[in-house]
Amino acid sequence: MTISSEWIERADKHVAKTYGRYPLVAVRGEGCRLWDADGKAYLDFLAGVAVNNLGHCPPKVVAALKEQADKLLHCSNFYHIPQQIELAELLCANTFGDRVFFCNSGAEANEAAIKLARKYSREQHGENRFEVITALASFHGRTIGTISATGQDKVRSGFEPVVPGFKYVAFGELQALREAITPQTCAVMLEPVQGEGGVNVPPPGYLQAVRELCDEHDLLLIFDEVQVGCGRTGSLFAHQAEGVEPDLMTLAKALAGGPPIGAMVTREKIAESFGPGTHGSTFGGNPLMAAAALAAMDCLLNDGVLDNCLAMGEYLCSRLAELKERYGFITDIRGRGLIIGMELSIEGGEIVKTALERGLLINCTVGKVLRFVPPLIVTKEEIDEAVEILDGILTEM
Ligand SMILES: *Cc1c(COP(=O)(O)O)cnc(C)c1O
């Protein structure tokens, strides 16, 4: 028995089986490496599913957590919290936003955005204005509200009835969106690049055209940047590279460099509908997580992380394109910055399993798209190492 297999036996008894977990027991991480309970090292190109953008245990974030832990762990949102105030200031200084609501996860950030969009729209346009249009193949979370917003049947299946007032249209198709708008529509909610849906990049100009359509019909535009925000695509937030601004933006995953936090950023006029008592979260924006997020944002803004993301994203794409030249079952390489998908004409599950055995962590979305979301601090050498492992597996197929 290895130490790992003993843990896995215990997990099988009492931990909820909501995940199809791989046989890896994670105990330590540093930079782009993760170690299991038996001391085996892995090159981590999944990075906690785009959470560990600064690598594992980024020193500034760890130091901020340690320092804050000695001072104050939790304080009710009945009172003011300096770290939360500073984080709101920093997010507004670097986005279209004027106000930030803090929570603890991506789903919660999206719940806040949906609730606020409904309340604001009703107040502005009347009782019947509540419907949110989202995209097919989108992913917005696992709460009852966010599975209702998610344009994938498999996420909602078995949990019906879902929340009414959502409609799904093909991602990247403007005409479908135009046709879906009715007098009941209050908002359009999109991921600037779809993550879980298979790393889908919209056609050039799509987000701008959606913005114009929203303006034309007085609809709110919500960008779910939970996965592609915080540097992942090479700009601080994904929409900024296209110069298209939403009315609400949701963040979570990498915002605190590892620890859990969520945020919903919006404009002043809209934020006015979230008055005292309308929404809340016990832990949202607590001193510990806000301190971690301040340190993580400092790294993103000042440590050359975005430049490295763009350079290494280009390099990883070019190395994967070489593989595409050599293997006929690779049909597409796509992405932006360091969220890259490799579409296959075959199932990708076995490749992911074999890669793990050989020390490389990646995953597979929608059955046949291998997803690469390494830390944004990844080096050329680490990319070469990952591509070599992958090449070895593909050669044997
Ligand atoms: C991960 C993800 C979510 C859900 O975030 P949780 O923290 O798991 O609730 C929502 N939207 C997108 C785009 C995501 O990638």
C-alpha cells in the first residue's frame, strides 16, 4: 500500500462522490509543480482549473495570508473591512467598474450578477423584465440559479425544475442572439472565451456587436470572467483586449491566487439597486481572502505576469501546432493567452490519464478538447517538458 492509496481508500468511504477524481493525492505545490503523498512530482498544466495563475503557493500571497492570519481572520460585513475596501478600490481603478460585491466563489458571483440584473431592470423598465440570455455550451456554476443560466443540459439534468427566465443561444452567432431578445429580456450573460464548453473563442467583433445590440435594446451585458479573468488571456481581464466593456463582471477562481473568493464588479447606476439588505454573504470579502487577493493583484499588475502569459501562450500554441502537423487526429488548436484547447477527433480521456501517470496534469472538456491552463508564470523549459510528455503519449496512439 502506498500512502496515496490509503488516502484514496478513505476518500471512497466518506467523501461525496461528486467528482470523478484521478488517483492523485495532492500534498504540496510550488510554482508549476505539484507533489503527491508519495513524493512524486507533477508538472501542473491544469493549475487548479485556472485558479493557480501565479503558480502554487505564490510567496507574496502566502506572506499576506500569514500576516493577516495573525491580525484578524473574520469580521462581519456589518462592519468595515480595510482589506476589502482596498481590494474594491484596486478592482475599480483597473476596470470599468465603480462598485464591487464580494462573495466566495464563481457561482455566487454569478448569482449576485443575475439578482442585480433582474432587480435593476425591473426598477428601470417594469415588472416583466427578468429574462437573461446566455450561450449554449456556457458554464456559470453549480447552484440552482447558475445551472439554470448554464447552457448545457447535462448540468441541469435531474435537478429540475430549474429557475425560469433563462434562454440559450449559440455562442458567437449574433443573429441567434438578436432573434432571442424579447420585451422580457433584461440581460445577456457571456464568457468572453468559453472555458468548460471547450475553450471556444468567439469570432472577431462578436463581443463588440453584442455590446451594441445590448445598448440598442437597453439590456445589461454581463461578462463571466471567473475563468478567463485575472490575467489568464494575457490582459488583466479578457474583455479589455477587445475594448468592449460589460455592465457587470464576475470574478473568482484566480482572484486571490489560490484561496477562495468571488467578486461582482458593476457600474454605480446599476449598483444602486443593491441597497442595504438586498443581498449579502457571511464570508464575502473577509479580511483573510481580501488580503490574499490584494497580494495576488499586486503580482498580476507589477511582476510581469501578463507579459509572460502572452509570450508563453504564443510559445505553447506554436509547440502544440507542431503536434497538430504530425498527428491527424488533432483537428484544432485554439485559445487566448494561456487558456489553450487542443481539439481531437477522438476521445481525450485516456490521454489525460496517461499524462498524469507520466507526470503531466491537464484535463479534457466536452469529451474531446484537451485544455491547457498552466500557471501564467510557466517557463519555456516547462512547456517543452510538457509537450515532450504529450508527444510521447500521442506517438503511441
Ligand atoms: C468555474 C467557473 C464558474 C463557477 O465557479 P465556482 O467557484 O466553482 O462556483 C463559473 N463560471 C465560469 C466561467 C467558470 O469557469
